[in-house]
Amino acid sequence: MPLRKFGLFSLVVLLSVLFTESCVIGNSMNLFPTTTKSEFEEKLIAGKDQEKIVIISIEGMISDESKSSFFGPASDSMVVRVKESLKRAEKDADVKGVILKINSPGGTVTASDIIYQEIKKFKERKGIPVFAGFMDTAASGAYYIAMATDSIGAHPTTVTGSVGVIMSGINVKEGLDKLGIKDQSFTSGPNKALGSPTTEMTSEQRKILQSIIDSLYSRFFDVVKKGRPKVSEARLKEICDGRIFTAEQAQKEGMIDFIGYFDNFVIELMKHPRYEGNPQGSPRIVTYQRGKVPVENIYQATDAKGNPISFGIADKLLGGETNAKFLYLWDI
């Protein structure tokens, strides 16, 4: 194929991909926005005693951004949902424990840190045990959040770990040059467009970004060191390199405390010395949700979902949710 025709073909393919992804992204937009939201309600899952154990779900991308709806109002961000759930649990004298049901590969650095801090403050004020229960995935920012809890349980098939920071990006300058497309951006300084996909990054610019990533990683490492005091600092430095673990590997390394299923998470919490309910009783297992959607079992309790994760070409070129953000995220 002649070079010119190949270039035109490549441009058509690129634009087709961008258009397709833009349509997918557009489907998540609310075409008829409204501010009306239903009340935040307690949903009973199981149990009959006066005491309650609250389940707070942390699922999907950890972010402080609201998730848009096609017709109805935008749902609360994960940060808002977790904070509101903790606030309600704190006011209820019958609440004797909290379990964070975590199924997330992580998310933004700041959202992960905010939720971590909110859990710590809740524990200080309420004085009840807070456990983490890992489902499919509890990696990076999700693991960061779990460091605020008193104990961590994981399903036998959980994948966890991924202690580290990532800033995703691609560079298309060479491809655009072949198509005769030039970046004509104007900036107030040489580093204003640092990380732009249409320009080559200098060694100095790489150092700037790497220094930020190193600083954010240092904070993550310190959080893990405080949350896993039984693991030596030397060992943590070896294993906190971004690797992921199976539940069995994580338990062996001291990164989690026990392996089991959700019933085991509840049983272990009821054994905790700060649990003030009857350790042999049948506490009410509850969650908080907006609306009238019935919750019939624990695996349906998904009250704190984050935004869908998208790392498509359109996001990285046109500026999507994860564009130019530092993330505590397991990204493959």
C-alpha cells in the first residue's frame, strides 16, 4: 500500500476508534439532569438481634467524582457514599461493627486517602471494630483504604496488593508526524504541557513526574507500614513494589489476617474485643442505600460503587476520567 494511502487509512482507523469510544463514554452521560434524590435508607440483609453490623461496599474505581446516569440524577461519588454511611452508622447506638466489602482495583490517590482518613476518624469517635472483607480484587488504592481497618479478611480467590503509583499515558507524536499533523499548543512555560501525548518528554520533565510519583509512593508505603505493624520494614520494601498477591500469598506475607467467606468475616468481627454485641448472637446485617431497591443478600449490597474504569485511547488522547491523574491503581 502506498505511504500516502496507508497514512489516510491509519487516520480513518484512529478517528473510528475515537468516535466509537466517545459514543461509549457518551452513554454514561445524563441527558436529562435532575437534582432529586431518594432518601438514604437502611436495608436489612440478615439477622434478628438488636445489635447491627453495617456493610459498606467499596466497588469499582475509587473516585470523588459522581457517576452519571442516562436519565435519572447522578449517583453520589464513592467518597460521599462512604462518608454518609459512616456518619449514619456513627449516630446509631445499635451499630456495633462495620465491614468494608471491597471489590476494587484502586483509583485516584486523593479519593483513596480521603476514605482512609474518614475510616480512621470514625474508629476514633465510635470506638467499634471496622473490618475489611476482600472480594475479587482489593488492590492498590483499595488496599490503601483497608489499612485503616482493624483486621483484613479475604476470599480464597482474592487478588490484592499492588502497592504503588501509576500515571498512565501514551505518546503519539511520531504517528502524527507521519500523518502531517502538528501540535500548535501555546504554553506559558516549557513544562505547562508536561506529559502531553503530542510532544516528546524531556529528561527533566521525566524527573519532575517521577519525583511526584516517588513522593506519593512514599506516603502509600508509610500507610502500609502503619497498617501492617507485624511485617518488618525491610520485608515491606521488598514486596511493596507493585506486585499482586493471591489471598494465600498475602496471608503468608502478613498483608492480610485471615482467609474465608463473608460469614467468616462477620464471625471474626464478633470475636473482636471491641465488639460490644453478643458474640454468639445473630446481629442484624444492614447496609445503606438510596431508593427502594430491595437487598436480599450480602452479595447484592453494592451501595458505594465507583465510576466505570476506562483506559481507552479516547480517554488518553481526548481527556477522560483518568487523564493526567496520579493513581493508586492496579492497571493492566
